[in-house]
Amino acid sequence: MPIVMMHGSGHTTISGASVTPNSRICLSLVVFFCINPVFGIVAVVFSIMSRMVASTDYEGARVKGQIAMFISVAGIIVSVVGVLIFVMIFYTKDT
């Protein structure tokens, strides 16, 4: 996505610096290896897809990065709730 700057003297400068959207690959890998591999692998796939299309489709890459983030957060929430339920059931049993 080029950066366009208008100068007061009437000429325009176009910079070729491209900005790539965040693919959330680090969060996806942490979820995959440490928290929930099922959700993590799906998030990693979306992160990789985001990086692959970043040079041609900025909006598509941004959306795929957001999907990877939402899946990662869902994996974290599901894991935390699952552990809490397990602990509550395990420690509230009648002996």
C-alpha cells in the first residue's frame, strides 16, 4: 500500500514502502505449542495464509490475520474454561 504525501508547493510524493498487516503468527504458535493444539493449528494455517497474500491483497491478509487472532483467543478461552471445569469437578467430588 503506497504512501502518498501532498506538499505545499503542489507536487506529490509517492513512497513505495509497503505496510503489511499483522498475521498474528506468534500468538498462533504459542497457542499451538503451549495451550490448545487443535485451535492452534487452525490459527497457524490462517496466519500463514495471511502472510502469503499480504503482497497482493492487503484487506484479505488483514482479515485472515484477524481470524487467526480470534481463533487463538477462542482456543485460550476454551482451554481455561476446560481446566476450570475439570478442577471444579475433581475437587468437589464427595469422598
